[in-house]
Amino acid sequence: MRKYSPENERIKRQYFAYLKEAKRHSEPTVDAAAKALHRFEEYTKFRSFRLFHTQQAIAFKNYLAEQKGLQSGEKLSKATLYATLTQLKRFFQWLAREPGYKSRIQYSDAEYFNLSDKDTRIATAQREQRAPTVEQIKHVLQTMPTRTEIERRNHALIAFTILTGARDSAVASMKLKHLDLIERCIDQDARQVKTKFSKTFSTYFFPVGTKSSESWRTGCLSLRRSGSGATTIRCSLPPALSRMLIAGSEFRVWLASIGATLRPSAQSFARRSTKPAYRTSIRTVSGTRWRGSARNCAGHRRTTRLGARISDMRRCSQRSQITAR
């Protein structure tokens, strides 16, 4: 018994290259076309596509409607029939234009792969998928154990999913650098995150409660935290800048969002200097250290990243002081 046809394999290879390169379809779409063509070849016992006739299409539709699924044991659904026959229809429409097949296959012959209007409406109907409610997900988060690192990771993943509503493939491929705790959003970059149709966009957290946000943030910080587990920011800045940082309410909110604490030195309040040249050392949640000079910030606050941040902090502090008055 024949298991393949060399002539059919050559023309199928050309069709798959046409789908991938010309039509820009993904690998799963090409695989679906290959599966549909293999089903049709098995029914015709691998006869050449040159011998295609409309009666083969009609008989194959009846044959496919009686087939049963391997897992369910029931007849194939209307959606499966519609997807398989649509792939075959597109293939024979393309084949009718190819040299060596124009005189044997008419373009209209592919229309015999169409389902009836009734079956087509059943196959293409949009049905609402059942999903757990927010209360059910919160109940799961409350009952989940958080003793070990693996359990805390699982707890944070579920909390992260309810906060963002991201797809499973996107959550599995996301990295910590895509998270913005200050803006409370995630950057789904298609270069690294497996998004739908490879689109790049930002997703902001849903207002589903503080417990979910805190549980996810705890898991995130536990991944970022270094071996010691401490997250501190040590500053030795001029007195005016130190008072401004401590007084700024938005700066305190930012510190709380990254799980850091500000411990100003007593000398920073008593020291007076006209030339600020104090060193700044910041230890982030990932354990890395950043060092800069306050003199550089004062001289180039618009051209450096640190200077821009300090300028923003000053404006935030001024707004908070005006609001307090």
C-alpha cells in the first residue's frame, strides 16, 4: 500500500513555501494545511492531484463527517470539518493556477469543498468561554500555600495573571525587565514576549484588590532580591536635596513600590556646602550598585539620566508642598 506520492510531495513543498514566504503564515498554519492535505491523500490512496475530480471532494466531505476523534471517540466537530475543508479549498485554488495543472483543474472545482450554510454557521459561531470569576481566583490565592520558594512563585504567577490578564505564552516568556512597578504596567515586547500575532503593547494592572497586587509584588521582589535580602538606598546628598527627597510624597510611594527604605545620614542635614560633591550609592533590588556624583547632577541635570530623575523629584516635591499648604 502506497504511503506517499512523490509528485504530490513536490507540489506540496512548493505550496508550503508559498504559504510561509508569500502569504507570511506561521508554522502552525502551515502544519494545519499539511494535516488537511494528508487526510485527503489518505482517502484517495495517494492518487496524483492531477487526477482530481469534483466527485472526490463531495465523497471526501461525507467520509470526513463520519470520522471520529482519537481522544474523544466522537464524530469530528463542525469546526474541525470547516477548518480542514477550507485548507483543501485554498490549496486547489492555488493549484489551478500552477503550470501542469491548469488544463486539468478548474478554479471553480475547489468550491465543492464548501460546507452547507447551516454547518458553516455552526462552525463559525462565536461562543462565550467559561472562565473563573475574580472572587474564585481570590479564594484560590487565599488558600494557596506559600511556605517554599516554589509555592510562593506559583502564588505570584496567579496573582500576576489576574492583575494583567496576559496570555499563558506571554506570562511564560516574560522577564522582570518588562515590569514597571512605578507605572503599574508591563511592557509586552514582541521581540522577547510571545504575544498574539507578535504585537507590542503595554498592559496596565487591573484594579482587582490590594492582596493580589501585594502577593505578586512580594514574589517579584523575592526573585530580584540578592542573597542578603536587604534593599536599601544610601544617600549622602546636600541638605536641601535630602530634605526635598524625604518630603516628596511621590518619592516615598516609589520607594514603597520597589520595597526599599531611605535612611538619610545625620551629617547630610548638618553639613553645609556651596559645592555639592557628595557621592551617591544606590543598591537596587537586584543587588547591583549605582554610583554617581551630586555635582554632576547639579551641572547637567537635563542631560543625564540621574539629573532628569532629580529634576522630576524636585517638581513632585514642590507640588506636594503646595498641596499641603
